[in-house]
Amino acid sequence: MREPLNAAILGSPDRLEPWLNRLREGVLAVDTETTGLRWDRDRVGGLCLAAGDTAIYCYGDALGNAVRWLGDQVKAKRPLVFHNAKFDLHMLRGTFGLRVSYPVDDTMIMSFLIDNRGAPDVSGSAHKGHGLKNLA
């Protein structure tokens, strides 16, 4: 039987370090929560990170430390996976100046390659039928 998921919602940096230590192995899943969908004016207000059986959501005062840790993972060229990577990477760069200069995996693109019947959504934010909720 599989162990339950270890998860936390962290708004202050006090308890962040032990949770980040649990995320050190394997592919790192990254998702941003933003104030809107415009790369040029909206910003990241929350960051979801997951690896193995651990997932965390960071916001508020914990967000800066979590992004710095993510920056260290990027410097080490850790394998990353996103859903709609183009959007999240633009938002991370626009909000924090964090640039990922190597290929990452994108589950939205993977879904579209497996089943390309869904047309791109006019908003550009996702493909019909290939959104994370539909895939889940």
C-alpha cells in the first residue's frame, strides 16, 4: 500500500526548510498561482512544488525563500515538469527574474501530442480538453 501524500501550505518561512528538504529527490513539479493571465502585468502570488510523495504550496513571506530554493534547483539543472510551462516560465521570469535555460517537461504539450483533437483556446492559457482539471 502506498504512503499518504505529505503536503503543507506555508505562508511564513519558519517551517519551510524541512519541507524543501523532502523535495530534493527526483523530478520537481512546479506550478504558479498568479494574479491573472497577463505575463506583462500580473504576478506570481503562490508557488506549488512537488516531488516524490511531498507537495507544498508557498505564499506570503514563504514565497521568496521558496523561489530562491527553486533558483538553486534550476542552477543545478534539475529536471522540472510544468503544466503549461510557457505561461509559468514567463510568470517566474516576470515576477522574480528566474530564467530556466534548459528544456523542461510540459504535461499540457504531452497531452496534446497524444490526443490533438482539442483546438487551442483563444485565451492562449490552455488547450480545450488539455487543461489540468480535464487531465486529472
